[in-house]
Amino acid sequence: MRAKESEVLVVGAGPVGMFAALLLARRGVEVAIVDEAWRTTTRSYALALHPATLALLGEVGLADDLVAHGQRVERIAFYEGGERCGELALGDLGGAYPFLLILPQDRLERLLEDQLFDLGVRVRWNQRLAGLEPAAGDGVAARLEELGKESLGYGVMTREWVVERRVDHRTSFVIGADGHRSRVRRLLGIEFERLGEGGDEVYAVFEMTTDHPPPQEERVVLSGRTANVLWPLGEQRCRWSFQELDPASLVARRAKGRLAVQVGPDAYPFLDRDDLLAYATERAPWFETEAVRDIAWSVAVRFEHRLAERFGEDRVWLAGDAAHLAGPIGVHSMNNGLAEAADLARLMVEALPGGALAGLEEYGRNRGAVWRLLLGADGPPATAAGAPGWVGRHPGRVLSALPFSGPGLVAAARQLGLALPESS
């Protein structure tokens, strides 16, 4: 048993956790960051940074490096079935970064980890949170377990993760950014409620190379009761995500196949070119499937709609997937998670010298309200007078597809004819 201390303990070293730790370290806060995994992610479904997210990253000097290596998208086109019905020019919304940036999550994670290392903060991989309780005075006592691999077996040798040692960690605040299976959330006893009219969503995802460059815009296709999206990835690559309304039959059909794609601890059914052809023919007949050179990877993946009943309490607060899950089209969970990290870092710096916790409590209320709107917990958003017919037929799907947060979301929604309150 060993003992350590910090001013803030961040649990979870994905983009949200590392960004929170970076902001704290830059303000001179003694921060520790731990993660149960042994390294950063190697494949993810989050691939777009919102304009507001780029502005946040720009404040700490990270945006230019990311923009230099990413793909800019300056327009979102909307289709209803096979017909183009509207578009949104991101430049019309203003701001320092009037575009989306297509960038693999792992590149963002590597940059954040490098910046932390330069500030003397190392991610403590293979450390698992085991317990939380109030400490004497103003603080939190966290129990951490350091994991290592141990060889087991005689005839067949296997290696399993085991607890090598335990660490008592005293800290003033805890940020739980440890994903949808969050131990922080569970230790606080916070329910992770399913929300939204349609429940969970399953998407058939195809990443591919084509014989010619795809259109340099994001294309959102509203087809029947589904929302689908085509992302340009740069050069001659693109990604389709098709929403599947009958996931049971899809999974059952594909689970019998011999191939699956492994992402972290989970396996997903493999899809092939015939599946791509069927989806595209039905929902996006304008897409030239004959130009697809090869499919780099494809899976059927489930996205849950969940929201924590509260975002934390006292000196322990949640951010990112630990507090919410959403569908993939608007890339809301990661981008809003980064904004939440920025809020928590600022509020904890203000509270560290013994200041009041009222700001953190307000954070929880505000973030909960934002996510109830995004997840349609209280019904779809209202449409303004004169809104286009396609917006009126799909108000909830249009809102969830808009890759914006904060004031940018309000402005984008209003341009399309959705009526959102300013507080969104």
C-alpha cells in the first residue's frame, strides 16, 4: 500500500480526461491522471471536432497543429431520400474556426498526451479506481489499484491482468472522465438512464477508398425514420454511417459469419460490399458505389442514448461519456465532453483555495439541461414559422445531426428553422 496526493485526480485518459488535466496543469494545479487501459485508443468512431471545440483547443495552442493534419469541412448538405433539400455553410456562422475538422481521435489523444508530458504530467496507465470516500477536511480519498500482467496455466500459458499493488490517493477534487462504464459514476450511485424516443441506435459503418475524391462536404441523409451520414476523410477516403432500424436481424445475420471486427474489448459483426450496396441504393442513390475501390473496415455498432441523473456532487464530477451517450452523427458526446472538461477545470481552479462549490453545482444543472435537449428527453424541438418542410418532418434528427454546441448550436438550428432557447 502506498500513498499519493494531488489537487485534482482525473480518472480516464481519453480526450476529455487528458484535456481537463492539461487545462489544470497549465494553470499550475497539481494534477494526477489515471486510466485502467494500458494505452490510448487505436480506433474510434468520433472523428469530427466542432468549431467551438477548435476554439477551445486554440486557446491553449493546440488547434493549428490539428488543423494542419486534419480535413476541413465547410458545408453540411441535407438530403431527404435521394433529393438534396438544404445546406448549411459553416462560414456564415462566423467564429475563429468556421469549419468542422475531420481527424481521428487517436491523433488528438497523442497530441494531448505529448502536451501533458511536456508539463511534467504522465498518464498513469494500468491504474484502476477502486473506491471513493470523503476525506478528513475538504477532500476526497481515492483507492487505486495498479494492474500488471501475470502468466497463468501449465499446459496452455495465458496472461491475465492482476492487481499488483494498491495506492491511497488524497485529492481535493475528482473528475470522472472514464467512459460509459464509468467507475466514478457507479461509486457515486448515479443512475445512467436511457433517454429519447427511439432508444438505442445501431449503425452500419463503412470506411472506404474510392476512385475519385468524395464531395468535400458532410452529407446528412434523412430517409424514412433513419438518419445517415457521409463524411469525407481527405484524399480519396470517406466514411458512411447508415442507421439500421432492424438491428436484431442485422446482428443475427452477420453474427453467424466467421469474421468480426475487434474494437477494444468488444467484437462487432463484419459487413461487406453487398451490405454497402443495399444501404446506398435505398437511401443515397446518388452515391457511386461502383467507384468504391476497397472497404478498409466495416462494422455494425450500437450507440446508446443515456444521461446521468446528475453530473456529480460535492467534489466529484463527471464529464464526457461518463455522463452521457448519444448517436454518432453530430459527434456531440466527445465535443461536449471537451467543453465540460474546460468548465470543470475552470471551476475547480476557482474553488481550490477553499472557494464555494456553487459553480460546480450550476455546472451540473446546466449540462443536464443541454443533454436533455440533444437527446430529445422532453420531445423534439419546436420549428419556427416558415421552416422548410423537411425540417418540420425531422426536427429531432436534424438537431441531433448538427455538429455544434453552445451558442453555435442555437445559431445553426435557427438558420435551418428550429427554435431553440438561447440557454441551449
